[in-house]
Amino acid sequence: MWKDPIVQEVRKAGEELAKKSNYSLQGLFQSLRNNEKKSKAKVQARVKENPRKAG
């Protein structure tokens, strides 16, 4: 079976991130938040729409 090298790379990166956070979902998200704070890139938060006003 053929293996996509991009998929393999993404899976490897995901495994490394999980390992660094000791396979803790909370630890993973905290690490991602810390990286966002250190980054100079602008992070855009998603705004929830009011379902009553949508339409």
C-alpha cells in the first residue's frame, strides 16, 4: 500500500507534540496557547454568532 509522505509527516509531528505534552490533552492545548503567545503572528478568535440574529 502506498503511503503519502505528507500524511506521514503530519502524523509524526502530531505524535511528537503528544509526547511532549505527556499524552495529556490539557497539556497539549496549554502548549499550543503558549506558542500562540510567543508567536508574532496575529491570532484571530472565532466569534460565535447569535442564532436569533442570523438569517
